[in-house]
Amino acid sequence: MDEKDIVKILFLAASPTETGRLQLDLENRTIKENIRHGSNRDHFKVENEWAVEDNTLLEFMNIYHPNIVHFSGHGTETGELLLEGPDRTIRPIPGVTLQALMRNFIDSVHMVVLNACHSYQEAQMLAQDIDVVIGMNYEVSDQAAIEFISRFYQALSFGNSLQNSFDQGITQLKIKNIPEEHNPQLFTRQGINASKITWKDLIKPPVVMGRANKAEGQATSTNRQISIFVSYANEDKEIYERLDKHFTTMKRLGIIKLTRFDNALAGQFSEQRLTEYLNAADIVLFLVSPDFIASDSLYENELKPAIARRDQGLTWVIPILIKPTANWEEDKNFVGLLALPRNHKPISAWADRDSALLEVAQEVRNVINKITAKKA
């Protein structure tokens, strides 16, 4: 068979020694077995590279020139993929770096699968250039990762569209009673309809898959999430974590994704990542306290950029008063904003803090509903 008639899948596995062990070999084997069940099995070829390091990514891409890049490994809550360096230390790969890498191979790569925890934002970034990208909303179990993606590839091997194959993977999770059907997310580059693309188009892209101006490209999701960025002082982390629990159901349902920039990790994750978070946010929540107001870093790097985006109509900004704070509302940046709780009683002063946080979560949900209705 002509090599041009074969979809080349590059399976990149990475499980650094300092992270939890994953069933990467089982995932790889299950994918191959399910592809072999399909009627178009001879048109697929899976190449494997194990224990991928940060300095071998470009090498493997140049060797194989794949049509599908499948990454299986660990992801962080802040959206990085974890690889290992030659010295065996963990090397986080942020979305902007992965995006730059993939842009070198957009003539051959038409699909990327990030089968890793918290890979949603990287998937969304890649879909500005890559035709179809799959990522995960939150932490994904080995069983869910294997069941979903193996059925996806099997459906693709039977000649189904990418969208239908994705939907079959979701259905498999329901059949197996694995409560993670809202975890996988499929993104497409602007102008791409995943329902019209089959394996043949991954080799010989139709005209509709021609690349638009990269600066104008917008990724679209078949299950659009609302991105919420939470800004708070490190001293207030306990209240943030409690608030986060009140958003659990919405996160599990795939309605929202929460991001934050922990100053304790600032040395590990770049300021550019912070900018990415703020630019992607539909809603920015500020947990107002004396420590928050006293932080020049939060004021300059998070508050002011968010207010600037709010003034342009690009994001909602909601201050949440969590501790008694002198004269905070007199700051011009907060003028005209709806502050929560509505009675302006600091959350720390409530006899039942969960009742206060519940009110906050409900008010945020109302804003989410408005955004969703506007985007529909």
C-alpha cells in the first residue's frame, strides 16, 4: 500500500520518575487492538516513542512527520504537560511552547490528542493552528483514558467522522459506567467541521481544511466551557480552596474550568502563562482581603490587566470580599463592579462560611448563564 494512503499516528509516552505510574503500555496496546478491528485498519500505522524527553520532541516529529500526534502522560492543574529532562528532572511544557512546536509541522499534523490530566487549555491553544485537538478538562483516570481513546480510534478505523468517533468514545464511558463523560473535549480550528472529516482527510485535507490567517484563527469547542480565573493572595488559599469545592459540580459537568496563578509556583511557571490565563478568562474573581490589596504583584499583574479587559467588554470581573478590608471599594478599579456577597459582609465574618460561599457560587452561576446565553 502506498505510504500516502496511511494515517501515521505518533504515540508519545511520558511518565517522569517523580510522578505517578500510568498504564501507558496498556493504552498503547488497546489502541492498536481496536484499530485492527476496523475495516480500514490497513490505513493506520502507530509509531511508538517511550519515556519522551523535552529534548527529543523535535527529533521524533522530524523522524515520523505524523498526521496524528497522541500524547499520553501527566498534565498539571496549571495546564502544562510533564516531560523529563536528560537529568531526569521534571520539565513542564507550557501551551505556548507546545503550540510553537506544532506550528513547525502543520503541513502534516492535522490532529493532536492530549490524553493527560488538565490538558484543556493546551488543546484550546493548539486548535488555533491544528485542525482537530482533543484534551481533558480535569484529572482523568487510567480506565477512562484508555476506554475513551481506544473506542475513538476504533470508530475512526471504521470510517466514521472525527466528531462521531469522539461521540462514540464518550458513549463508551457511559456504557462502562465511568463518570467522566464530561472530561474529554474536542476543539476544531476555525472553519473546520469535525462531522465532515474522516481518516482520509487526515492524509489529504479537503479545501475546507486550508489554513486561515493564524492571527484570525479561533478555536471552537463542541462543549464550550466558561473559563474562570481566580486571583487571591497566598495567605487566603484556605478560603480559595473552600470556594473551589462549591464549584465542583459545575467543573465535573464541564460547564466551567477554574484556573489560578499560584505565586508560590511563579519560579516554575512563567508570567506568560499568567497572561494566557487572563486572556482566556470569561470571568475573573478577585478574593479581596488586606493581603490581596497589599500585594503590588497582584495589583499590577492580575487586577489591572483584568480591569483593562473588562473595560473592553472581554471579561466579567467580580470582587469577592473574603476578609474585612479598609477602603477597598474606593479603588477606582472596583468602581461600578458588583461585589459579593451582596450584603458586603466579609465571608470570614459569617457564622457559616459555606452559606456565604454558596451565595457567591450561585451569583457566579447567574453570570455564567448570561454569558452562555449571549454566546448561543
